Amino acid sequence: MLSHFKNDAHKAWQSSSGLIIRQNEPKNLETPFSDVDSFLTPTELFYIRSHFPVPTIDPGTYQLHIHGAVRNPFYMNYQELRDMPSETRVAVLECAGNSRVFLVPQVDGAQWELGAVGNAEWTGVPLAALLERAGIEGDGFEIVLEGADRGTPKEPPVPPVAISYARSLPRNKAIQQEVLIAYQMNGRDLSPDHGYPVRAIVPGHYGMASVKWLTQIQVVREPFQGYWQTSDYAYWDYLDGRPVRSALGEIKLKSEIARPRVYETLAGNQVCTVFGSAWAGETEVTEIAVSTDGGRSWGEAEFLDPVQRHAWRRWKFDWLTPKQPGKYTLLARAKDAKGGVQPDHHDQNYGSYVITHPLPIEVFVENPAFAVT
């Protein structure tokens, strides 16, 4: 089922920081998901997704430009931003291609397993406060966030010139209090890989919306047609029965099993605690079911964390492993407050993104008499 998984791949390709290397330059590094126990993902283990090399930005000369369809465009330096009233929020960031390795047949793109996701505490100024100061015009439609990272994408269609990374937010999302222009992660200043000195944090939306190394906030009057809005990070939607390209946005309901690991060997007739996490976009995860027989039967798991909008909830499930040796397939399936349930299969309209079906974790159970103690 997961023939292209390597049992020791995460060991063979770990960086010095402990992250799994998916690409060296630009840096695309994955959290070893089975190693994370805490509610907050440690910064040093938080996945890194970059499209171009990390830009060098001097905070002493840094300027954030707020402009476009606004009455009062302005520039703000780093210290002015930090002097504004701030908020601290916990939010999951997930790469839209997380778990791509589970797609069969194998598809192009970074072969993320389970760890292109993390839960962190972010501190910054609500984007709404900056937009209020600028005064959005009545016909301001979307807010474009642009970073200092720049280059030529490799995936077709390739733009004719180098471009900056940019994504837009719908106006009604951008003005929500939870959207931050952040300068701290887990109580410390952002690291260069995570967007120093300033980045956007868009809780409830896939990670590509949380633009790093932020330099411009532009209010536009028409739908933004940038590369990462239409060519990449987009999916096939339908309008009046016709397929159209739409930008990815809200995170979809998902759960993942962190432990046991893929292809781990377990002793038979022993209690094994299955651990995992679940998250959603603009709703809350309310139930988790776990199957230890490939989906034929399900049992309810126990949450370890209370409901907190935009944060993940860890969970556990105690499984008495079978006496019969063999290979067993573990699955986890979440339900949300709106009644939504993870789909049984990947939706092909999303291509190599939004992998939200229950992900099979295959393990081996050995005869208790041969278990290593």
C-alpha cells in the first residue's frame, strides 16, 4: 500500500536539527511527526516550506508597505510594528501537500509524509488593525500579502520573469482578529527560516497563506491572479457545471497517527497506545475514531487537549494487539462540530494537495513469545 515508504528514511535523511530533508535548497524540511509529544511543536522541529532561498532582511531598515485601494497608504518599520498592541494565538500551519507520499500512484512534488504540519504560538499585530489605519476603500476586494523571497518557479507554467511569493486573502477573512502580522513564534523572535523579521499568520488556512518575510500588504479591487493563486495552490472547482480553477484556502478536517510509526513492529497481546493529532480549519474537531483492522471496525479515541479554535487536538487510543502475528493497518478518522467527517478517498480535483482521507499506518505484530524485552 505504501511501497515507496522506506522504514528508516527519516533516519537516513535527517538534518542536523532533526528535521527530515525533502529538499536542501530552497529548504523544505519535515517534522519527524512521531517525535512530537507536546501541544506546541518546538520551533526547532517545526516544518519548513520555502519556495526560494531565505532572503536577508535587516530589521533596522525593514519597511512594511500598506497600500492599494486604501485612503491612507503608509510605511511601517519593524520597531513601530512591535510597539503596537499585540495578540498571541495558537494556530496550526499545514502545508497543502502534507501526506503526499500516501497518494497512489506516486505524484510529483515534495514527498511529505506526516510532518508538514505543526502547532505553534504566534505573537503579532492583527492585520485588521493595519487595514483599519489604512482605511480600506469600499470596493477593496482582496488583500495581497507579498514576501521578500523571489525567484522563478520550476513548476509549469513558468513565469517569464522572476517573481516574489505572494498570496491573497478574501477581505472578510483578512479583517478577522485572528489573522496576525507576526514577529514571534513560541515566545521568541522568528527565525530566518520561519519568516524573520515579519510574517503573516492566517489561522484556519493552509500554510501557503501565511506569507513569510512580509514586505507588502496591498488591497486590490479585483481577484488576484498571481502564480500561487491560480497556477499553483489551486484546485478544480465547478461554476454552473463547468470546471474552473479556484485558490486553495481553508484547511480541511484531518487526523494523523503519530505513533506507532509506519512499519513498526509491536508485541502481540500487549496494550499499545496509539497517539495522534487532529485539526480543522474554521470549525472544531469533536470526535476521533480509530480502526486497527483496515477500516472494518472503529473505536472511539480520547482527546488529550480541549477544544481551541485553529489549534490541533492530540488524542490517544489503547489497543490490545492481536495474539495472531501479521500485518495490521491502523486508520484514524475525525468528525467536526458541523457534522463533517473525513472522506474515504482522496478527491482528485485537488491534484496532489488536500490529502485528508484516513491515512493507513501499517504495522507488524509479532508472536509474544518472540518479542524482544
